[in-house]
Amino acid sequence: MITIQDEKLLSILRTNARASISDLARALNLSRSTVQSRMLKLEETGVIKGYSVDYGDAYLSAMVSAHVSIKVKQKLTTKTNLELKQIDAISQLYAISGEFDLIAVVQAQNLEKLSHLLDDIGNLDGVERTTSSVILETKFKR
């Protein structure tokens, strides 16, 4: 069961996953050992599954991002999902309803690399076809 203190801890970590135990303890008005044990419990119960890097605006502005809609051959869905997971440039993969089966969010250093990445995705055995949309500008992100 997640307590109010756990929710506050998660909120702080969502903002800054690199916050030190001391900083977390001060912010929550708890002892360091209490914060450490709460974090361990949240990790063990699967509430926290890992920590990630949030890229800065300067780095992201140099990247080219796109949404790639992917139609998958039905009998090769599992294999295709596993192959897509191995492509580091795919940051997110969603199963969707409608004409396509998946949407991948991809990032590349430039348009040429994005073009090669789209070719790599389209050439996977289980992929019937793809449609991509390059992201021109982020209006907001939550």
C-alpha cells in the first residue's frame, strides 16, 4: 500500500530522479534511513522499476523525432515487437487500434539517420508497411 509520504517521494523523484537521499529526507521531513527503506520497498514491489535520463532542450533541439505507424503481419507480432525493442533509437512503442498495429516514437541525430532508421524498421520481417510523421515542434509536454 502506498502512503501519502510515498506519493510525495515519488513526486520528487519524478521531478529529479537524481535527488540525494539527504535531499529527499529534508524535503519529506523524514530520516535518511526511512527514505532509503521506503525507496527500497517501492523498488521491490515494482512501483519504481527504474530511473531514467531526461534529455535537455539543447540536446533534443538537435535531434529529429518522428512517430512511425507500423502495420505488422499477424503471425509475426511477437517477433517484430522483440526486434523493435532492440532498436535503441525507438524510445517508445505503443500498441494501438485502427489501421496500424503499433506507433513507435523514434529519435535520430539528423534526417539522413532518420531515413536509414525508417528503412531498418520497414525492412523487418514482420512489418507489412509503415507511415511516418516527423515532429516539427513540441507545443507542450507533461
